[in-house]
Amino acid sequence: KLELYSAVVTFLFQDSYYEKGGDRINRIRELVQKVPPEFVAKLAVYAREQMHLRSVPLALTVELAGIHNGDDLVRRTTRRVIQRADEITELLAYYQQRNQRSGMKKLNKLSKQLQLGLADSFNKFNEYQFSKYSRDGEVKLRDALFLAHPKPKNAEQESIFNRIVSNQLKPADTWEVAISQAGQDVSEDKKLENKKEAWESLILQGRLPYMASLRNLRNILEAGVSSQAVEAVCALLSNKERVLKSKQFPFRFLSAYRELPLGFDTGVVRGALEEAMRHASGNVIGFNESDRIIIATDWSCSMQVPISEKSKIQRHEVGASLAFILANRCKRVVASIFGDKVGWLDFMPLNILENLTKATKLNVGYSTNGFLVLKDMIRGNMVADKVYFFTDCQLWDSTTRTDYASYGSEDNLFHKLWHLYKLEVSPQAKLYIVDMAGYGNTPIQIMEPGVYFASGFSERLFEVLESMQNGKGALEAIDSIEL
């Protein structure tokens, strides 16, 4: 059970389509065979309702249908995990891929209980929800309706089902539709004016959702909206309650700042994003107010590249930014950067963007002598509860030309110094090594008690670590779920 839970947790790294999961989804399939079906069902519900995952609960439900029959467990599980209209079609797409079928004729051999669960799910949504999430994909909503054969609850729902069949659902009145319509069949000048008016209308009427406001901040500013609209967007983005409710990670706001068009680094926009980042520190799971944190960041050349093709944030900025952000939340946060030597950062918690600008200008050389950080920690008697190293794991001793990439080897100086630190300074400390360039199939490895290695970085890294460390407690929570 714990192995299956841990395998599911790692999907937090990239809650994307199952076929991209590779070895991880294959491991989940193997483990599903080894635990009671009821646990699989409860885990699927837990992953959807408590962990807010989408793809893996659907996969677990399909796997459950392959090993269990004789009662309505699959039906009840299907009904619980499908919480958005497009999850109906995504479940069927996984079923098709899992059973190596193609074409609707081969897909129509669903298990009876899976079919009934899908039929129940159709009864959960209204026309707006169907229209909003009706998309072209491997399986279309119309196809799913034919497969599930849902019984409409009333005449109104029967009419909606008929419109799904005839592809005549009323377009959902969403902000996307409003912006799209503003740019249709007009000249470029008129299109820009229409979009400006559309953005202003959405903003001032409070119709633009939080995430849409953040992701489209650049578009809004480039459209030339009024100062009143800009101030309204900034007030929304910096609202503490909305930030925490959005569960956005602080780096989202840093990324939005980096995306600002030239000339738009105004005090009100910068201040709003700065404030939002401070509030968003509460969305980083796994840290308490009493925590004493040390964060060390590799400043080598190979770390000074974007964390992804689409990101404006570089690998070496992640650790330093995290330190500045957590300083607004935890008891004590100490940060360093390392290259040929170590630089310990002096920063003011309330000015994250300025701190990062200052840090990027520091020069510590371009080697990867991470062991020097541990030496300083021992020499300075720096007590910590959690120690993080953000690196691409090309750890090195440039003085003796020794490679320290293999943490577990007995002659590894980094390994020895960590144990010395635990022995002499901080016995309770835990070590987290985050490989910023990692692409491993096993995102989290427990190197030894209290030492974790993460292959690859995701905004949900800390949630994964927290979930794995609380695994046994989570099993009790899963077992207590009523289906």
C-alpha cells in the first residue's frame, strides 16, 4: 500500500497524461495487482479530492475496473473521481490507450460498472460545464455519451444531451470567448481597440478569474487598458485571500514579472507581484513558522539556463528566490550560493525582487564546490532543521579535482561532511538534494534516513516530499474514506 501511495504521489511532479508517465505508470499497474481493490478505490478518491490530482485518479479507476467486478465499487469510484466534464473523455482516452484499442467500435466494450459510473457522471454537469470542457481529443464528449448511455434526469437534461449529440451546445460565456470574439473579422487597429475594451470590461466587472488575470497580465498591459483597470488587476493579484485560495506557487508571480513588456515595470505592478509572492509563501507545503532553513544554490554556468523552454526563470534563481520567499514565513532562513567559493547572502525579507537582482550580480566563480557550504555550516555551528541544495549535481572539488556526484560512496567528502554536521551541530537536520537538470523516472529517492534526492524540479516538489514523509499517516487517512 505504501509503495502504491508513493508511486501515486510522484505524479505530483507532473500531473500530465498517463502515457508520458513511462515507468511510473507501469509500476502503478503492477502494484494495483498486489493490494485490495477497495484500497485502490479509496486511493483514487484521495488523490482526486485531497491531493487535487486529475490524471492519475482516472488511471487508478480504469486499473481497478480491470481487476475487480461483482459489485458497484468501480461505479462508485468513477462517480467520485470525475469532477470535471472533460474527465469523462480523459478516462475513456486512458481506457483506450491501456487496452490498446483504437476507434469507437473497439472502445465500446466497457466494463458494465465503468459504464454506469460514466453515466452517473454525465448527470453531474450542466450545459455550461459541458460546453466549457468540450474539446477535440482522442475521445470526444459525443462519443462518450454514446458509450455511457446516461439516462437524463429531466426534459432539460435530455435537451442538453441531444445538443451534445448534434454538436450544438451553447457557447460558454467565458472570458476566453469574450477575448476571442473581440478579435474577429476586423482590422488590426480595431482588433486592438476591441481587445482593450474587452479586457477592461472583464476586469472592471470582476469577470476575469484569478489565474486568467495572472497568466494574461502581459496581454492586458500590452492592450493598453486604463489605469483604473491596471489598479483593479493589481488589487486582485495581491489580495492575500485570493492568493492563498489560488494555491499559486511564488515562482508564478516571479515569472509574470519577468514577462512584463518593456516599459511596464511600474510601481503598482511590481508592488502587487512582490506582495503576492510574499503571500504565496503560504502555498509552499512542508514548512512551518518554527523551521530553521539553510538553502545552498549552485551558481555554476550549467545552472544559468532556464528551468524549461517556456520559462524566464533560470535554474540558479530557484534556490535563492525560495530563500527570500520563505524568509517571510519561517523562523530563520539562511541562504548561500557556491562556485569556486561560498557566498552567504545578506537580504531583506520584504523585497524579494531586489534581493534576487543583487544575488545575480554576485561572483563566486563557476565551479561546483558544494562541500564548502557544509564546511561553513560546521565551522559556524549553523543549526538547521532542513538543508536544501539546488544543483545540477555536477558536484566537484576543484582544489583536488574530485567528483562528488555519487552521494552514497564511502569516500565522498560531501557525504562525510554531512554526517559530521549531523553529529556535531544539528542531529535532527534533514538534507534535500534537488537535481535541477534531472529527468529521472524516479523523482524522489531516499538515499538514507533523512536524506532525499529529487530528480528534476517542479513547483510541487515540496508537496511530494511532505506527502512521502507523511506516508504512513496518509494510509490511515485513505483507509478512513467512505465510498
